[in-house]
Amino acid sequence: MQQKKSKGVGSKSLLTGSLIAAFITASPYFFYLYEGFPRSKVWETSFLGISLKYESGNFDGVDVIAWIVFSKAVPLLLFFIWFLTCKHWWYHAILVPICMYSFQIVSTFNDDLAFTDSVDIYYMAPIIFIALIFLYTIRMKIFDRIHNIDLSELERVSLKGEIKDEDEPTSPYSSVDEDDDEPLFMG
């Protein structure tokens, strides 16, 4: 029974991996899908019996906006696959380019072309800041575990590198009268 169950899980994993590999391999072809769009400013088509009409607005043609969208959507999907399949501790850093490409796709459809790709950094700054804090916290925990460092020991060390006694007060203002000309311990 267990062999059947593991065989089913293995074949499902093999199928998923094969589909991901096929998508990654075919990604250059997805990029060139923009060549199938017309070079006119208006595109009229019928999809499942529904008549659709799209106007390219400020762009020279429908093919130009398709080129911009596909040039951002293909890397976005590749980064998304990388994010979902990455097993490294830093995989949250991949969220930054995912957010960047997402903002760029949204700004492509914005009516005001003067600000395309120029104000995205203001929207991304909080995301980058949160990702950096999260990654640095994970990195510190990994570093501490690898090097067997106990961060509670840092409370016992003064700025000059001297180990404090347990019965000494731990207030940072208790040693104001000490000689401050001595360089700090940078150990």
C-alpha cells in the first residue's frame, strides 16, 4: 500500500516538474507571442462568440503594448516559478523583482505614460524594506546557529569589550564617570 502511495506522489511530482521544465524551456516562444498582434491602434477580435475591441491608447499600436506586456510577464512568471521552487533561505528576496515586474505591468496600462517606470520605486520601497528586514533576521538566526552564538551573552559585554559582573548594574548610564578617551573594542 505504501509503495502505491509513494509511486503516485512520485509520478505527480514528476508530472509537475516536467510541466515546469517545459514552461521554462518554452519561455522564449512566449515572449515572441507579441508578433501575433496587429500593428494597428485598434484590435477587434471574437473570442468564444464575444466581440472584443481594444484600443492601444498612447502606444503606436497593439503590437507595441503586447511587446511591453510580454517582456515583463515572461520574466515575472519565471521569477514566480523560482520563488515557488527555491529551497534556499534567501528565497524571499525573489519577491522584490516579482513586485517590480508586477508594478511595471500595471503601470503599462496606466494612461499617463510620462510616469511609467519612474514612480514604481516609491511603491516598492516599503516592500524592499520589509524584505530586507525579514532576510536579515533569517540570516542572523542561521549565522547564530552555525557559529553557536548566544545573543544573550552580548548583554554582559560592555562597549569596551569587558565582561561585566552579574551583580553590577546593567544600565548604560551607570558608568558615565569612566574614561571615554579609550577606543572602543571593535572585536
